Amino acid sequence: MEFEPRIIAFFCNWCTYTGADLAGVSRLKSPANIRVIRTMCSGRVDPTFILKAFELGADGILIGGCHPGDCHYSEGNYKALRRVHLLRKMLQSFGIDEKRLRLEWISASEGDVYQHVATEFTAQIRSLGPLNWKQRFEQKEPKEQLIAV
Amino acid sequence: MITLKIDGIEVQVPEETTVLKAAEKVGVWIPTMCHNDLFEPYAVCRLCSVEVVRGKRSRVVTACNYPVSEGIEVLTDSENIRWIRKFLMELILSRWPNVKVVKEMAEKLNVGKPRYESLEKDEAEDACILCGQCVNVCREVVQANVIGFSYRGIKREVVLPLGEQSDKCIVCGACALVCPTGHIKMVIEDYKGKKPEFTLGPKTSIYVPTMQGIPRVPVIDAESCIHFKTGGCEVCAKVCEPHAVNYDMKDEIVEIDVGQILLSTGYDIFDASKMTQFGYGRLNDVYSSLEFEMMLSSMGPTSGKVLTKDGKEPRSIGIVHCVGSRDTNHHPYCSRVCCMYALKFAHLVCDRTDAEIYQFYIDMRAFGKGYEEFYVRILDEGVKVIRGKVAEVSEVTSSGEYKNQLIIRCEDTLAGKILEVPVDMVILCNAIEPRKDIDAVRRLFSISKSPDGFFLERHPKLDPTSTMSDGIYIAGCAQGPKDIPDTVAQASSAAARILSYISKGEVEIDPVRAWIDDKYCAGCRICNNLCPYTAIDFIEEKKISQINDVLCKGCGTCVAACPASAITGKGFSDAQIVAELEGLLAI
Amino acid sequence: MAKPKLALYWAASCGGCEVAVLDIEVKILDVAAFFDIIFWPCATDFKYKDVEAMPDKSITLCLFNGSIRNSENEKLAKLLRAKSVVLVAFGSCAHEGCIPALANLTTKEEIFKTVYLDTVSTYNPEKRFPQPITKIKEGEIEIPVFYERVKALDQVVDVDYYIPGCPPQSTQVAAVIEAVIDILQNGKPLPPKGTILGAGDKTCCDECPRTREEKKIKHFYRPHEIFADPNKCLLDQGIICLGPATRSGCGALCVKANVPCRGCYGAPPNVHDQGAKMMSAISSVIDAQDPAEIDKIIQEIVDPVGTFYRFSLAHSTLKGANL
């Protein structure tokens, strides 16, 4: 069976969530792989959630916020931006490809942009393959053989 | 007060009054050709000469600049004066025999053919008669000082400094206005005026912006007002009896505390010069809809007459629909109002001229109450409607029947023919588009825009007047193209919403709020700076932070940032979001 | 009445926790008087088989320090769990992995390669690695299996209580022991299972005497790069201090010595991932909006995982790297 990426999306209530909604209302087809969690602001997205999502089996995570300068709460999106930047740096140490975490600015009117990002990101995650964190992690648990270099 | 007699009539006038003004008061006419109340008496034509008798002494003076004094008797029609006037008039007439004001004055003074022949005879009808009014108005009223006299005696003439156009001249036209002979003319090369919004702008520097405006008071256009250019003039202040003219008024920035705001910031019209095929801005007599609307206005530059640039009544007019709207190259949406105002234009033009009218449309959208009936009425008035998008407007340059006319080329999609329609005037129905500063405005109010660029409403069907920001409402074309009835309906709805809040006296706020649990907050102050609403205060005594419930808008930034997880976001708590994650990733 | 039995064990850890127990000074005499110490390999000579011979639940209290690195650690954890009424994860290693768990960021292969091949002082031309079973003339010798990952105690067995800290503060250890003696002597009810003993509910900031301001960070400094003002919040000065995301209880020992908190007391009560929370907080207060500038500032945080997860990696959401 072909690998279907499981992508968790955190969308801000005012821009990207509405934009994704618009894509739906406009009948723009976008991949069903994106599983959306609505937050009031992209600034609400705690890195804890992102790591938790990876742990629980997400293959990719998309955060959507308002364009810089457009944040409903002035600058919550900048906080999301900073967290994502630091988190990306950390993901490398955890052995997770930083491409699995994506931050996009999608406004309420950009249903087409949502469609484009969702499609492209799903394709990207598909090509990266499953992350499958838990299973992979557990596979490495004690095996009785030892290495001989 | 001073008492004197003029031609036997006793009159009382204030000191410093001139004899000319005193005579005016009792209705005695004294001829003059150089006097103007706008400036100081100049006494150059000498026609106002009168005889002043004081006791036994008598002398001839110019009435325009001779101040009255107690007990004098003024004779304006004595034999001596009549002789002087005749002599002066003959001199003037002999030099400028064909100037209308000179001839009229000579007639009034019963002066026939002059007895002399002038060495500098000027037979032009609009000759300069050296009255000096232009020089004086420029010096004293406008205070630009760019016109003066040169040479003396019969060589005297009115000149510009060094005989050249001066950049000190503000082109106010005051000299042309006071010139009695028409020697000075304002050459109006282009009446496209000052306001960028309406290229057909106001005609004067002091004008009433819109006759429907409230309050309906005139304003001064500081860009063109003489006073604001030279510091002079102030004629309007002198003539305004209630002394309502105030040059010191400044733009003021007023801060008003309000609880709710209705944004009805309107629209801009599509710049038709982007569609070069229509020749807007390049060809004469191609107008935008707003320019034509100005032309139709009785307050407009043509006083409501439909005229081409060369001042003639057009024989035929083409009205082009959907300029920039319903066009994927520009705006895909329909501007909604154009079909109906285009029909209104046709109706008014029919009413005022005998021009043939052609409407070029894609679809005729007469969607409102009574609109279809109006459309039928226009058809009955003989307006020609052609279904087809105009390809091009061009100018006929060759000679012949259509010389200098415009040609509209289009396909009549109903007849299946390519048409070339000669017209004298083209009116473009420009698309309604969002205002240029809409992004700055919407960011100010934290609201979004829809794909077409207009303000985004909370819900397109169920909540079309409110926005995602509490207390911010939208109405009219700021939200999307709409006509007057729709705008009134939307604005009324918004006003009702606003009133309902005011009458309720309290506001319900969204329960999505953050709160800090004292038990876990250690006052690290990470969150303090994150709140855009300054809802988080640090309590020095307790060494913990607290959230003001009313100021908090529930964005959750502090919740995500709190390193102790002492802040809980109601409605979006960590536990709720993790539960969502678990649910979403369960399969 | 027989004395309550006390066991102490040292799994994968540095031994500092053992010292911390002795650090309670004269109170150690109370411990010796009140308890019957039946297993403490570090201090006295006991054999595993002695413990194996005990009936289940015969040990009243077991203080287990160290993380689970190899099969011996796991075996003893399971053994002591079975024999003890109350099993306490003592110290950061047992609590949440601590420094040994940072090994989870690399692989067993890498560790072996470094330890048995690459280090300068190693001479191993045959490239031999330890084998669990080695046959020799006399028979077989067995050494513990080195696990792929380091785990905290509660990831292997059921744990009743935790005493955090690297090592736990001796005053806290003394207080806990006193409380235990009190409970056992006077028949008081035990605290709910899973309780973290010897620590507070707030964060380290609560015990920190420094003055704190609103935070805006333009530069991060490592402790040796700056003379820190002893009266101002270290984070305000750009030094990464994990105090805001670390449970109180140590008395802000490090910050009082002008050294930033490194987070050994673990996550405060509501935090599930100490490192993620701290990095969220830190990145929130970075004073930049331009992505390039943000990156530049973030580059000043050397080894973010090692910084934010220094003690809690085994217990964190991801638990280690997936390599």
C-alpha cells in the first residue's frame, strides 16, 4: 500500500484556518492528508505540541499563520517564526529532517495558496517517507547481538 | 462725520471718504475708467475730475482720491468739468477708437468724433488702455508684483519684468479678471484640474465640495488660493459680512475614544490608462465614469452640459462597460453598479443632447428593484445596446467625414459582426477597486481582506457587516462593489448592530482567555513582553504575573511561551490540544 | 518489632547521589539507627543473590539512583522493584535520564567506536568490542548487555516516588528521610503515588534572589563570555538559564553562585517536556522579526538539545535522536 503521509497542521483562526476554509468553499481540491488543529493564533503553537505530534506518528507538521504585519494579535506570528527557527535547529539533533516542519503565511483570502502549499507539502513528505517515530525508536531497543566492526 | 454738498445735495460721510464714494452714496454718477474698489485709487484716467468749492475758492480735483472735508461743495457737472471731461475723453477715444469700454464711455459723455488724431493710435478692439488696474491688482491684492508699467508718456506700456513670463506669477488670473478691455486673457490649455480623484475639479479656489455635503459650507483650496501663495488677496474675507473666512484654520488631529468603529472607506476606480486599447489619458474625449459624472453635475465644470473638449455638443457617444472588471487580466469580479449608471448616463445624455448613444456590454445586469424596467425605458428612448466587449478605441486622423472622431471597434456578438462605430465621446465604466491604502487601514484594525482585495466580512451570508475584530464593522464598497440601496441596507444593519451594543450597555467578551495560576507562577517575566495588549502585569509584591481578563484577547502566545506552564488558555488548553493530536493521529 | 529495611542502589550514574545521601551529615546515624540497611553495594558488601533470596516486598524503602544503561541496571531495577514496598527514583538519572541519557542523541555503534577505538589512549588493534558472553578456557564469562538507549527508572519499572536533582540537595534528602521515618513511626498515610518529593511546585525563579525585568534578548552569551551581574536575572543578561522551566527545591544553588540553572530538578508540575517549553520561552523573547537576524541570534545558542534537555532527555517527548 502506498504511503499516505499523516500531516498535522496548526492553523491560526483568522488567516490560515479561514484560508483553508475558503479553499474548501471554493471547491479547490487539496490533499486529505492534512489534519488541522485550529488555534487562535500561530503564536499559540507550543513546540511541545510539535514534538508530541511527531512522537504520536505525524510525518510532517504545517503551521499556518497570518502574513507578517497582518497578525490579528499584532505579532503572534513572529513568535511562531522564532520558535520554528529554533525548533528546526533542534530537529536536526533529533535526527528529524527539518523539512518535515513547515511554517507558511497564508491569509484568509489565499485559498489557492493553501491548496498549493498543502499539495506541495504533502508531496514533499511523501518523498521523505514515513517518520514512524515510535516504531523506529522501539526497534532499536535491546537486541542481544553486538556489533563487530 | 463730515457734511458736504454734492451738486446741491447735502450728504454726511465718515472722514477719509473720497468724493467719488460720497457721490455714489447720493446717487451722483462720476465717470471713471481706472477705479476699482479692490485697490487704492490710482487717478490715472482723470475722467473723475470734479470741481471743489470751498468758500469763494474753487479747484478741480480727481474725485476718486480726493478726501471729503467739512463744508465743501462738489460740482460734478459744471461747465468747466464738462469741458475737461470732453477734452479727456476725446484724447482717449482718439488713441483707442475701437475699444468697447472707451466707446461706451464716450457715448455716455456725449463725445463724438475726436477733434485730434493720436500719434499712437491703436485700433484693436482689445487694446490696452493703460488704466493700470492689472498692475494694481497684482501689486496690492495678489501681492505677486509681476506686472508693471514701463516707459513714459505716449510710450508707456504694461509689461512683465524684463518682458518675460515670471515664475513669481502664480497664474491666478486676477489681472485678466479686472482688465476692462479683454487685453489680458487667461489661456486655458487644459481644464484637467487639481484633485487627483476628480480630474474635472472645482472651478474656483473657494468652493462647496458637494452640494449634498453636511455641513454645506465652502472650503478654500489652499493649493490654488492666492492668499496661500502670496499672503495677499483676502478679498473673500473683505466681502464676507459675517467674517466667516478664516485663513488660520489648520488640519487638526483629534483623538476620540470610541467603542465601535464602522469602516466605510469606499473605493477607488480602476485606472483605465492601464488598458491602453481604450486610449484613456491619450485620446481626447475619452472619460472615466467619474469624470463624466462630474460633467453631468450642475456644479461641474461645464455646468451640466455635455461637451467635448473643444466645447461642442457631441453627435454620438459610446459607453463602454466592464473596463477592468470581469476581466481576468485585471479584476475578475463584477463591479455591479456600472450597468445601471451606464443606463443612467444614457438617459441623461438623451435628455440634454440629441446625441446617438451606444452601450457596449458583456451582459446587461439590471438586477435590482425597478432596474429592469429602467433598462426597458432606456431601450424605448432609442439608446443602441450592443452586446460585445470593445476591442479598441482609436482616433481618425485622416480627413473626411469622420476626421478627428473616435472609432470604437467591437464585435456585436448577437449579430455576429465586427463593428466600427464613430463617436465624438467615449465614456468608460471603470471597475470599482479597493482603495490603494486598504492594507494599511485593515492592519490598523486587524481585519483581513478577501481575494478581491476588499475588507473581509465575518461571514459572507450570515454576518456581512461585522468583521473578525470585535467592534469593527464594514459597509459599502469597502466590503465589495455595491450600489446605493445595498450600501444603505448594509450600513443600516451595521448601525443597528452598533446601537444594540450601546443600548445594552455591556459587552460580552469571548470566553477564550488566558489565566495564570498563582500556584505555579514564579514570576520569571518571560510572558510580560509578549502580550500585544499589555494584559499581563507583574505584581511586584507577590513576584508573580497576572493577566487582566478584559484586556486579554486570548491569542495564547503567552500560554505557549510560559516555561512553567502556569498559564492556561481557556478553550485551547494544552490538554485539549494534545487530546486533539491524539485523536487526529489515532488512525 | 523488626526495623524497616532500607536498600540503596547505584545504576548508571556518576555516584554523586550516593555522596548526597552521606551529605546529610549526622542524620545518617538516625538512618542507620532507624533502618536496617540490607543492601548498599557502594557502602557495604552485599551480593545480588542475597537480595534475590529475600521474599517479595520485604524491603520497606529502596532509593534507586542512576539510569538504565545496560541489562544489569535493568535486572536490578526489576529485582528491587519486586522486593521493595516503596521504590524511589533518587536523583536526576533515575528520575529522567540525566547526563547519561544524552547518549540517546547518538548510537551504540558510535559510542563503542569512540570508546573502544577512537580515543587517543585506546590501543585496540584487533578492534575488539566487549561481548556479553566470552568463552575462555575455564568456561564462559558474562558481562551486561549495553543497551541501545538510556532509560529513566520509571520507563523500566513502576516507580512510587521521585526525588529530583543532580544530585538531590542534602537538605531535601534529610527532610524526605525525616518525613519517611515520621510516616513509618506514626503510621501516617503515604503521599499519592508518583509524588515528587523533596522539591517545590513552582520553578527555580521562585527561589532566585535576582531582580527580573521584562525580557528582550538580542544576544545569547555562554557563561564564560560575559561577566554576569550578580543581582540581575541571568536570562535578562542573555545567559541561558533553565530556571524558568525547572522545578524549585534546590534553593537556586547555581544562580546564587552566579552560574545559570541547568535544569537538574526537572520539569515543573504541568510541564511535560522541559526542553520544548524552555526553548519556546527563549525563542519567544528573542528581540528580532527578520528571519535572517533571528537565525543569527539562534546561532549563538550552541547545542540547543544539550542545553535544553541536559537532564530530561530520556523523559522527554522524543526521548532521543532517531538515527
